[in-house]
Amino acid sequence: MKKRQIRRNKYKFKIVFFILVGLIFLLGIGMFLFHINGTTVDNKNKEKETSLTTTSKKSSSGKPVIYPTIYITGSSGGLTPPNWIVDRILPIKNLPADKSLGIISNIKKNYDLTVEGEVLKDNEYPLIEFGTGEGTGSGELYSKGLQKAINYLTERYDIPWINMVGYSSGGTGAIYYMIDTVNNPKFPPVKKFVSLDGEYNEGTKLQYGETLTNVLASGPWLKTEMYKYIEDNYEKVSPKTEMMFLEGDFDTQNQTDSAIPWADSFSVYHLFKNNGNDITATLYPTKTSHSNAPKNELAVKYIKNFIYNTP
């Protein structure tokens, strides 16, 4: 009896032992599979996080993207002339574009900036007015002031390119700026440039026997320091910049807009033609003198169509 009981107990013990071993084995497999699956899910999540982070770095610096047009004042230094142009250009129907900032870079005070206004979120093509504070006709001073202003903008926005509209001495400043910043990657390229009654040869008239045809073909006979700087450096300007030179036909007999002779406004035309720029020179009829050119509806229409491809 005792021997049978012992055999039964051994048999039960074996059954319990094998059951326990089986459970432990199954539990081990389950934990192993759970561990593998858990790691895979976690890695997928990490991969997604890494992918999103990488895309974010490549796609954007976090700054809004804008394509501004800078309207540059004349030798008065104030923002009134560019403001006249901007008010007449608006509205622009085919682009999210509107008036935004007024920037003064004071050439008498270390080019310190005074900025008014704001670029609204949906204003992708802002119209920005620029002045020098104190009056000047110096292309060098304009250029330094513009560089300070563009630095201010690029610190806050991603700017793939800009347009420039230079009135009177503001045209001088725009050309000097393009020359001076050509090798500096901090400054966005200039896509389009408009010269409105611009000055490039310090108001020099036609010389005796010289014609406007001569000037357009090969430049002026009498060359000032202002003109020589452009002549010596024009090839630095990108040939991809599209250009339009406008000059008012205010006094046909004397070939002047009352302040800037046609021979001056068109004096650099041949340089950029030789440079390969897509360039036009246009005399627009006007009853308003040089000082009121930014109010001229026809001139503004030319600018609007050229910059924004809209009448």
C-alpha cells in the first residue's frame, strides 16, 4: 500500500513539475515576444520623431517667407515720394501684396533704423518704403543705408529675392547697392529693378554735338565720378536682374524732366544692355515735373505692370 502511494505521489509530482516547466516556458516566450514587439513600436515612434525633426530643419528656418519690393526715396530723404507711388499702385489683385513697413536708415547717425508699420501674416509680397532721413545724392550712402535695412529684414524673414524701385537719387542708391552686395550671401538677389527719373551722371546734359542716340548706344561723352563708379563695376550686377528705366518727357525741347536730363537718366542703359540684362528705356509723357514724378499715374502704371505683371 505504501509503495503504491509513493508511486502515485511521484507520478503527481512529475505531472505538476512538467506543468510548471511548461508554464514557465510559455511565459518566457510571451515575455520575449512582448519585448520584441514593444521595442519595434518604440523604434517606429522614434523614427517618426526623427523624420519630422529632419524635415522641419530642411524645410524652414522658422521665419516667414516674403518677397518684398523696396520703394526708395529721392534726395529729400523722407518717405513721401515712395509713399505716393505705393498709394497709387494699390490694390494689387493678383498677389497677396500690401503696404507694410516704412524704414528710415539715418545716414547722419550711423545708419540707425527707424521702422514703422508691420508685415501682416498674409502679406507675402509686402511693399516697403525706404528713406535716408537726411537728404543726399550719394550712391555710397544710399547703399550703406539699404544694407542696414535689408539686414534688418533678413534677420526676421526668409527672403529668396527682392525687387527695387528707385526714384531720382534712389536709383543711384539701388545700383550702388547691387554692386556693393553682389558677393555677399547675406543679401538676397534683386529680381527686378525700376529706375524712375533716376540720376547716374550727376545731372550731366548732352554735350555739343552729342545725341540721346549716342548715349543709349555707348554712354555719355562727359563722365562724372558717380557714372565712373557704375561703369567700372556694372559687371558685378547679376545679368538675371530685369530692368526698366523710366524718364519723364516734361520738356521735350531741352530733353529733361525739369531736373534730370534724359542723357543722365539713360546714361547707364548701354552698360546693362552689354551686361546681358533684360532692359528697357521708356520716355513717358507727363505734365508734371521731376518732383512730382511719383504721382504720375502713367509712370505708376508702368511700374505696377513691370513689377507685379498687372495693369
